[in-house]
Amino acid sequence: MDALKIRHASAMPAPTWSWLRMNDTTISIPAGLVPGGMLDIDAGEELTSTSASFEGAVVALQERLDATHDGATDSRACVAGARSGAQDGGDAGLGDLDIPALSSYQRKATLEEAAADVAAAFETGVGTDTRSYLNFLAGSTVVLAAKQGASERASIHLKGVSGEAASASVDAIAQENATLELAISLDGVSDGEDARDGSSGLIGSELRVFAGPRSHVNITVYVTADDGFTVIDDSGFVLDEGARVTVRHVVLGGGMTATGLAADLRGDTARIDIDTRYLAAGADVRDFNYVVRHRGRKTISEIMANGVLAGTSKKVLRGTIDLVHGCKGSEGTERETVLLASQGVDNKTVPTILCDEDDVAGNHGATIGHVRPDQLFYLESRGVSPEAAEGLFMRAKLEDAFISAPDDIIRDNVCRLGSKLFADFEEDLA
């Protein structure tokens, strides 16, 4: 496999100042990798023996939305401006003072909103190019569908091997009033102890989720690969009326990780809660991109992130809440807490709220800081060096991940990773 770079991955919907170098990222696919990896799927026959599909669920939702549409023409000035600009290269309507000038992003967003096409608007957090690559690498897509009113559970374990690129492509559908719990493990063990540049291998996960009316979907993703691996976790969600989705990302390993999620809260009263826990040590790189589009009325989203950065690690988190025209009564919240355990870390956080509707609420905030000097002095006075103090915070994050792991395989992966950082990690857990 030739060397490959995926540019403009995990891009923010509305770019900020380019000198911040936060609008997107470049994912480098190591050269010389061959397709491989080990994929294990633990799911009941009721989940896998199905004729349901993600595309079919989206089509059914589109038909219901079209049936309830009153057929009235959207006469807003921004829509007229977007349509005239799209038809005539942006010059049409300049003589009409009622038609506003629109940026390229505003024009695209307005046309997408006016079209109300669920399939065309579908997106994933890392982006189209990455999605195509991971699907190609996976070869086929696993479809898991929880039938109406059913309660199902499944787990997917993908293990990477040095010199190989591995990917899993999964479609998860929860039909009306169904409950679906899915755990995904992305793990890899490097041959060399010093492979810290992501050259050992690549592990990827491509996930599409459709949450039907009043369904409950719980997704947990653990990344526990050694620091010789590049890891990509890409997902896209569509939520129907009254759906409840919970996503938990636990990113503990991998030399370079790209985690992306995009959610379309299309149905009224839909809700998504995203809880991200991460750890970066040494020269690790963590990249997160979350995009939540509120399109239904009275929809709710929460993006919560909590992490520890140590060594010379780097992290970027982009969180965008888009309150689209028509989502009256909706509320979006994003908050992050970051502990900078070392002076050499590089942390960037850009919480963004886009709004084209009144009677909505958008909240964001970040708490970022180093360990206070008086706290370090207190520890040193009791024989704990600054390096050992840094280790305490890292161990706490690993121990929490171990305790809350969804199955024994993932728990063992966390234990292996912790033992590489701390010789007595497994002994302390016992």
C-alpha cells in the first residue's frame, strides 16, 4: 500500500482563523502497510439476520418528513440569496437590497437546509475521504439491526498488527422503541518498543447509526492501541423523533488518533449525550471533531470531554453545535476539562456555536490548567516527585477506564496499556 495523506480531515463546518491551525487535520497513512488485522464480532442472530439497512431507514424517515411538510415555499431572504447565487455564480440579486450577501459556507448551509434531504445531508465527523478509505479497507459492512421494541447487545473487537492496516465498517439500526448497546474496541500491539511515529500500523472504525423513533442507542468505543499505531474512529448518527443516544469515547492509546462524530438530530425531542475521556502521554497526538446539527424542535445535545495531557503530547478538540432554522426549543451544551500534567504539552480547544434560530440555548465552556505549584509542593514535601505526580493523574485515568470497561477483553487491553506505562499497574489493580 502506497503512502497516503488524507487532507482536510475532521474539518470544522465553519472555519476559524487559519493561523490557529485548528480548522482541520491531515491524517498520514503509513507506507508499506498491507490489509489485515483481526476482527471479532459478538452479536446475536436477531441482530445480524436482518433485511434492514441504514439507507432504508433514512428513506423511511424522509417519506415521513415529506408527508408532514405543509408544502409552503420558504420565502426567507437568505434562501432567495443562496438560490440566486448558486444559479448565477453569486452575482444575481445584487440589485435587490433585501437579498443578503452570503459567504460560501452560508450559501451551502442554506441550500442544504432548504432541500431537507436527510441522505444528502448525512456526514461523519472525520469526513467523506476518510469514510471512503475505511470502507474500502474493510471490504464489507456489518449490519446490526434491533427490531421494533427489542433490546439487543453486541460487541466488536478489532485488533491491529504491525505492518498491517485494519478497518471495521458497521451500520447500526435501532427501530422504533428498540434498545441497542454496542461496544467497539480498537486495539493494536507494536512489535518494536520504540515505534512512536504511527508507523507500526493503522486501525480504523467506520460507524453509521440510525436511531428510530423513541429508541435508545448506547455506543462505547475504547482505543487502547500501542503508540506505534494510527487510529481513526469515524461515525455519523441520524436521530428520529424522541430517540436517545449516548456515546462514550475512551481514547487511551495510539500514537496519532483521530476521533470524529457528526449527529443529525432530525426528529423532534431527540437527544444525544457525548462523553469523551482521553489520555495522551509522550509524543502522542489526539484529534477530536464533534458536529451536532439540531434540526428537530426541542432537541438536546451535550458534549462533555475530560482529559489528561502529559509529556510533549498534543491535542485538538473541535466541538460545533449547529442550531439550524426550525429547531425551536432546542439546547446544546459543550464543556471540556483538561489537566495539563506537563509543561511541554500543546492543547487547543475550539468550542463553536452556530445559530439560525431564536428560542434556543447554546452553552460552551472549557476549564484548562496545570497542576498548581502549591499542590506540587505539597506532594514533594511528602516524597512525591513532579514526575511521580504526573504519573498519579495518568494512572487515575487508566484505572477509571479499567473499572468502567464494558467487557473482559477491553479490560485486559487497558491493563496491558497501563502496564507498559507503569510496571506495577496490574499488581495495583489486583
